[in-house]
Amino acid sequence: MKNITITDEIREAIIKACESVGSQTELGSLTGVNPVYIGRYIAKKNKKMSLEVFQKLIPVITPFFSDEYSKQIRLTIRVVFFYEVINPCT
């Protein structure tokens, strides 16, 4: 399973998304991500998250990224998607 590093930008975007929707529990309900993991990402107890979890969070946290970071994330997602298409068994 592919993992991504939780950068400060991602962590801050998760915090802002929680504030925007009201709580970690609500963010979990909206995205299908266990609120316990959301709390661990915020508290820096988890340094990485699975690509599957990131894909669930990305629609909600993207609005909280800077324009430059948002461009970097979109490029990363494209590269990972392309890699998964050409290497489906890995």
C-alpha cells in the first residue's frame, strides 16, 4: 500500500477542515476517515497516511492549501494515479 508523508501543510489543512465542519468526528463522517486517525494526524502521532485515506480527505482539505501547494498536490496525485494504472499489481 502506498503512503504519503503528512506535511505541515497537510496537517494544517486537516485542522482547518475540522474547524470548518465543526469537529474531527464530523470530518470523519463526511470523508469516511476514522476520527481517531484524524486526531493522530493532527497530533503528529502518525507521520504518514495511506493513499486511500488521503484520497478521501483531499476534496475537503484542498481548499485550505496555498495555491502553490495545491499545484504540487495535484501533480503528485497525477503521478501516483499514472503509476497505479501502469503497475496495477504493486
